[in-house]
Amino acid sequence: MSLEQARTWTIAASLALTCALMFFFFVAPSLGYPLEPPQALQLLEIILPLFLGYLGTASHFIFRPRFKDVQLTGRREQLGLLVRGPIYAFGVAMSGLLFAFGWSNRLAAPAGVGMSFETLSGSLAAALGLLAATTSVIVAYLFSASDPRGTAAADG
């Protein structure tokens, strides 16, 4: 994966996850998902800053590129894995977490066995922690690095 591909993928994934999560948390309470609207907004307040930070970093890069020499020779496979892997892991964790919360709190669920909102929000924070621990460093380098061929990514 080239630096430019990594940048594009990071931007696209951040936009897609931001839109999908906003849509889910805005709509889910009205469709019977076991969250009250204030709880759904509280979860968005936990999630959105991370992705908005990635998008803000990318936006800053587009309009004010600053380049450092970064050599990726022989490391392109690792870059692809580190760019995509944490996003995929977050997506799987969020899907499982939201399914488990919804299923354990459905109307037909036995009383007292549902996942609590506190467990949901704590687990969500843990999934975001995994994402932030890996992707934040990568985003900082991706949007401050030059193309390995020696041309500025914004020059294209």
C-alpha cells in the first residue's frame, strides 16, 4: 500500500464509519433499538471525536501540506495491515457489541440479563482505545509524510 492509498483509505473509512454510526445512533431509538435518544447521543459523543480528529488531520494536510522523509521500502504490507486492521477490528467489535446489547435487551429477553448501558459505553470506549492506540499514530505520520518517490502527495 502506498502512502497515497493509505491516506485515501483512512479518509474513506473515517467518513464511512462516521456516517454509519451517526445514522445508526440517530435512527435506532425510534426503530425500537433499546437505547433512549439521550443515551444514543452520549455514545456518539464518545465515538465522534476520534474520527473527526482523523478527518481534521486529513483536511489540514490537504490545505497545508508539510512533508517529512518517510521511507517505506519493504514495509508497504505492514502499512496496509496497520491502516486497515484496526478499522476492521473496530468494525467487528462495534457490530458485535451493538448486536449483543440489542439482543440482550430485546422485548423477549429474560428480565435482568440484558447488557447495561454502562457496560455498552465502557466496551465501546475499549474498542475506541484499540483504534486510537494504533491509528492515531499512523494518521499523524500519513498526513505529514512525503511520497516515497520524492514527490509531494499534494502536488498531484
